Amino acid sequence: MAALVWPVWLAAVDHVIWPAPKIRSADSGRALMACVLSAVVACGAYAVVVPLRISQAIGVELPPRMLAVALASSLVLHLFVFAAIFLAVMTVMGASRLIRDDASSEYRLIVLLLAACTTLVLYLLVCASIAFTGRDGWAACAALAVAVAAVWANVARLRSRSQAGSRQSIDSLELFSAPVGVHAG
């Protein structure tokens, strides 16, 4: 866990040195469209690979009709997962409006949601599979999740500065996704 101090320290220094961008609230319709399209793209990625890999599965025979049912159920499950993500983000956005009607608090709560979800995924999937449970497992997962969220927010801040150009403000979800956004230039 000591190794996580340096990335968090660097993120803290960058947050002090570089000024925060002007943040506006995110559009919920745009967030919904992003979640739906993400579900379709994720399902499509798996659907493209299935015909290539199904022949390598021993003892699995999947007629075209059953393959269509499997792909449809996959799309439904992907939509469910991304709808849960959308609802979590909308809950965070609503909470930020109740706490303070401030877009920067909305962004901070989204980063906090990233840390919480990363902690849960690490503990419930990674630590459970290697039998690293209990208080020590939770502490290690939380420390790694905080480091991931801090570095993510740091990269988002730095990328948003170079992407902003002539824009006056950036919405909270666009700022959050800046580390994986397309950068032209």
C-alpha cells in the first residue's frame, strides 16, 4: 500500500498546481444515450467474436436460433448493467444538487463513485478469488481504489486543460471521461 502514496501524492500536487476547469452540470439525456450506446457496443463486440470462438469450445453446439437467443439475452443484460451505471450517475447528480447546486461537487461525487465501485469490484471479484478477505482485504482494495480515482481525476484535469481550447466550461461527465476521450492534436 505504500507504493500507492506516490501516484496519489502526484495527483494532489497537480491538483494544487493546475487550476480547475470551469465545470457545468451534465445533461442527463446525453448520459442516457452514452449508456445505451455503450451497452450496444459492448454486446456487439462480444457478438462479433462469438462465431470465431464458438468452434474452439469443446462440446458446445449452438444452432443459429439459440445463438440469436443468446445474443438477445446478452444485449438485455448489457443494457441492464449500463442502466445501473446510468442510475448510479443520476443518483450522484441528484445528490450533488441537494447538497450544493454546484457542478464541481457533481464531478467530485462521480469520482467518489468510481472509488466506491472500484473498491467493490476489487474486493468481490479479485480478493474473493484469491481468498484475501476481511479487514485487510477491504483496506487494500479501498487504498487501491482511492489511488485509481485520484490518478483518474488527475489525468482528467490535465487532459481537459489541453482539450478545452476555446471552450469556457466542460460538463462533469465530459471531464470525468477525459482520460479516455479522443484527443486531436
